Amino acid sequence: MNTIVMKFGGTSVANNEKLRNIAEIVTREVKNHKIVVVLSAMAGETNKLQSYLDEFGSKNSIESDLVLTSGEQVTIGLLSAALKNKGIKSIPLLGWQVPIITDESYEKAKILKVDNNRIEKYFKENDVIVLAGFQGININGKITSLGRGGSDTTAVAIASAIDAQRCDIYTDVEGVFTTDPNIEKNAKKISKLSFEEMLEMSSTGAKVLHTRSVELAMKNNLTLQVLSSLTQNTGTLIIDEEDLIEKEIVSGVSYSKNEAKVTISGILDKPGISAKIFGLMAENNINVDMIVQNISQDGIFANITFTINQKDHDLTKTVIENSEKILEYKSLSLDKNVAKISVIGMGMMSQSGVAEKMFKTLAKNAINILAISTSEIKISVLIDEKHTNIAVKSLHEVYNL
Amino acid sequence: MNTIVMKFGGTSVANNEKLRNIAEIVTREVKNHKIVVVLSAMAGETNKLQSYLDEFGSKNSIESDLVLTSGEQVTIGLLSAALKNKGIKSIPLLGWQVPIITDESYEKAKILKVDNNRIEKYFKENDVIVLAGFQGININGKITSLGRGGSDTTAVAIASAIDAQRCDIYTDVEGVFTTDPNIEKNAKKISKLSFEEMLEMSSTGAKVLHTRSVELAMKNNLTLQVLSSLTQNTGTLIIDEEDLIEKEIVSGVSYSKNEAKVTISGILDKPGISAKIFGLMAENNINVDMIVQNISQDGIFANITFTINQKDHDLTKTVIENSEKILEYKSLSLDKNVAKISVIGMGMMSQSGVAEKMFKTLAKNAINILAISTSEIKISVLIDEKHTNIAVKSLHEVYNL
């Protein structure tokens, strides 16, 4: 069966007019394919429901996921109605009707299994299945949600389960860009990108795809395409590294302002102290990203700096302050006014001098580097948030993007 | 198990403040009972969703019921969260999770079976089950809805299935009144009413309870109570006729402005002509209520007048006009400016003169009767709509209500 999966996010389904536009796009594709369309809730809907829940302090519960997953029920019903109105054989399906089986956590459930039997049964009588993104069902028969951006993961999971030819992720931009076009007007659309590069981009701030969806596509070697629901241009293909003929040294520059910097000063420089600190962070589910440890000059006291997600700012402060007696530090400071700038490219693996060029460019612009982290295909630096734009623009230029 | 069912409609769940009020009421009752709370969607929500569907012309379909049943998912999640917040052991359940099995029609599905096993299982670990009203699931695994007001029916069906002690229907009025307090300020709350009287009141315009829910309660001899979510006063008990000690001759006066009058004039007065007309109506699912046939003076031509629901006005006009050649009538007129006024009471069965008093009262007020229909416990008359208030007020007075 020649099948594709098409996913549309919240802004693409925000009202009936936009749903009609999706119906047009589906009508074009349905001539050559059977299609699973995966939809999010209308933009703003999930935030509204979240605010209701907040009033009752309901979080990560049967209740919160029940409420949060109601929005897709509306969009899939409406799109299927719009498609039928155009004479297309269509059927809407909720997560539990597939079923998409998840684990038992709420608001961040992981997909364990997608049953493709019913999908294939419905395709015998229909050309389009309109599937609710973001949701699944656990073994207790309770509705779960996959977390914000989870509809991308639904799309990739269903595409893998039915062995789809391609999974198209429609957004309001034309694809993945060399950097944020809002900052650098010369940013260009990337035509092909490896899974690894896309993963680094997603995790360093490019908000195009849910990180887990890219991981899942990579694992299943499923071709992803990011494209716009507003134009008919080709988007960005995300494919296996092996299939990339020309590997760019630097494919893109991304940034994230969601970081916070934590500095613990005057800590006793003895073995096991780092393990204690990062053990505390792990116990409290706080992800630590970059770490800089200053070796003490006197051999007694040291400073440790690391970065966390801004959402964990208050929790981190409380956790460390409550452990003051164990850690025996002199002072603690937290700073939200930082940004992480990353350059990403498969070609880095075989090319030297990429990091040097990055550091020189930042130095030339008088931007101080507060911390560094690297992977095989990525270099990230932490800088003062106010330098974000100039850093992005100068790096975009120096790597000829 | 000492169990009660409590049902709250759309205006009672319209926002978080109102949901908190329900949580208070449930907290009072949970000391002595296990409780199933049945909720509607937030007031206005179903109308909003209906307007989206109308744009795509989706009606009585998998899609329309999927969209229309999304609202209760929000309210049950929020109320269960509010109850947990107060330390009450609560769990939310959707129709398909019970399951409430319905037939295969959409937007007017009938409940075939309510499985009480899961309810009883959940009561082992919870004191409150918050159940979505209005919805069920058919044998194809598709979500169905029971039609407007269907949450009353859900409440009665679940109460019957678990053999509840009582089913309390909370509304924004204090119970069933002798007539509409908006018209007659002396209208009084009725403390006890038979199922039969309540059925006649529901079907003649008192909008307190969904007719089907009363039928179902009567069939299962389940005590219903209509009461206010805004006060702590006792409401109206709706019970078996046998349990009514004092049977009022007239319990209440109701009215409906949803009627339309159809008059077919100059029709050949020959056998079978009525059967033809009302056969046509039945074929097109148009309910006919009152019928008046004038016997022709010349023995050749007759007039037939009958009433229908206003929503069927246009359809009726088309159907009759399209059958002009078969029916051979001279003229057709339809009139929406009519109202049906009914007096209802169990005591009528054993008391004469009730109708006479009604006709005299209307005559004294110069109100012309356009049609009459009666049952054992009800007399209805059709009048010009502009006389509604004076008819209701004068009848309410003459029967000492």
C-alpha cells in the first residue's frame, strides 16, 4: 500500500478556513496515496484547558490528560467532515480507537505499541484516516498524552507502524532554515538534513520538530519532510546520513533562550562533590546541560557552573539551598539572562577548525563565552542573552550559510 | 451499596467557580453515599461546536457525534480534579469507558445497555465516579450522542443499572413549578409529582427534564428529584403514582411556543384522505400532534387542521406542496404564531369538569381555541401565541395552584 502520513499542528487547524485549506492539500495527495492525517488541537485550545487545570492544581494525572486531549477530538471530526463534504472517503480516529498504547505516565507518556490492524482494516473502505495526535491509551484504559509537541511523535509512530513511504510535517514555515529568519533575514531553507543534524537542531532550540519524533524516525529510518501548509513548495527532507551526498560542514545555527546558569561558589574541592550535586539534580528530574568546573587555586575551594532549563530555575534553587549543609558551599547564584548558541553540521566530523572559527568570531564581536559543550556534529556555547542576535548573525555569515 | 446519582447540566458547570460549587455539594452527600456524578458540557460549548459542524454540513454522522461529545471530557476531568483537590477519592469516566452501549444512530442514539461491572469495580477504590453525560459507544466502537438533554437520560440509565437509591437532577431552578415563574409570579414549587404528570409536563413544554429520562425512570421505578444547585432546599420528587398520597386534580399548567399550525383547505371529503396526509407526514418523520377535521357542509370538500413542531415547518410545506396532485386540495396555510397550553394532573382521571373549567376560563378572557387534544391526565388547547401569558395566568388562578 502506497501510504503517506501528513501532520498538521495547532496553527494549521486554528479555524474552519484553515481546516478547509488542509482538505485541499489532502485532496491533492489522495490521488496517489492512502493517507493518515494527524492533527493537533486548535491553537490556543491546550493553553486554555491548561489554565483551567492549573486552578485545581491538577498535574500529570488521569484528569489532566483527559482534559488536555479533548481538543483533537474536535479537529479530527471537523476535518473528516470537510473531506467527506468533498466526496473523499474518510474516517476520524481517536488514539484509543487505534489503539496507540502508551506507558502509564501522564502528560509525558511514551508510546509502547501502535496497532496497525485497525488502520489497515479502515483503509479497505477509506482513503483517508484522520487521527488525533498527542494522545494514546494506557493498559488501565485511561487516556494519556505525549506532552507538548507530541503530535509529531504520533505522526512518526503511525508512519512507522504502517510502513509509510514518508511522513510530512506541515507547519507555518517552509522547512528547516539555516537559522531563525526572524533574526537573520538571509537565513536559507535547507533542502536535505540528516537525522543527527535535525536532532541537534531540535535539542538546541530550533522549534520545528519534537525531539522524540526525530529520534523515532531515525530509529525506523523513516523519511521526514518539514513543509509549509501555506505554499506548495518542497520543504526540508530529513533523511539517513548515508543518503546525504553532500555533507555540509555547518548546516545551521540555532539558539535557545530557555537556559538558566547556576553557579555554586566556594565549595570544598574534594572527590565526590560533583557526583553529590549532579546526583541531587537527577533525583529531582532536573536536566543539566553544560558543566564548567573551576579548579581551585588554593586546592581547597572550587566553583561549579552548569546550565539547566529555565522552567527548573525555582526547583533547582530550592533543592540546592535545602542541601546547604551537605554541600557546604559559600554562595549560590542563578541567572536566567543567558542564551545557548549552537552550530551544527555532519561535516564537522571530518573537518577541523570549526570550533576555532566559532570562538574567534564571538571574540571579534566582544562576546564572552560562559560555557561550552560539544558533540561530534555540534558545538554549543553559553553567552549573555543580550548578545543572541549578533552572535547568530555573525556565525551565520562566517560559515557562509 | 448506598448509592445516589447526581446530574448537573450545562449552566451548572459553566466555569471553574460553578464546578467548585458542585464539588461542595458532592462533599456534603459523600458522607452518606457512594456517588455517580453525571455532567454535561459547559453551557454554550455544544452550540459553538454545532456551528463549526454546520459549516461542513455534517449531521447525524460519526464526525458530528465525535465533535459534539468533546465538551463533557473537559468538565468531568475538571470536576474530578476539584474533588481530588478536596481529598475525595474520585475518578472520571467517559461513556465508552463504562461502557454505555447505544444503537447505531448518531445525534439521537438510544442506550441499549449499561455495563455496571466497571462502575462497581471503581467504587471499591473511589467514593465518587464522575461520568460524562450525553454520550455512549456503538458496536462499531464509535462514539454516539443521545441528543440534546441526553445527560438526564445518562443519569437515569446509570442509576437504574447500579440500582441507585435516587437520581438527583440539579438545575438552576428549585424544582418543577405549577407553571413558568417567568409568566406567573405566584407559581409554586410542586413537592411531589407522578412520573405520568412529569411526562406530560415535559412533552407539553416544561423544559425541566428530558422526556426520555422520565420514561426510563418510570420503567425502572427510580425516584427522581429535581432540585437547585444554588440553594440547599428540597426540590420536586418524581415518584410512582402509587406512592402519591394526595393526587392533585391539576398539578400544573405548561405551555409551548414551538408549535406550528397547518391547515389544508378544500380537500375532497372521501375515505382515506386523512390516512394519505398523515401517512405522508409519517414517511417524512414529521410528528403530528393535534388534529381537527371539519366535516364539509356540502359533503364534498373538507378542511383539515393539525399541529407540528416549528422545526418541521419548511419540510411540511414542501412535502404537502409536492403532493398537491395526489391530495387535490384548494389551499394550504401554515402559521407559527400559535401556542399550546396544557393543564396536567393525576386527579383528572376521577374528577369531571376540569375541561369545562378550562374552556370557560379561556372564553371569559376572549381566547379562541384552535384545536384540542387530551389524555387521561392532560388537556391541551392550541391558541393564538399572543394570548399565552393571559391564558397561563388565568388557568393557574382558576385551578388554585
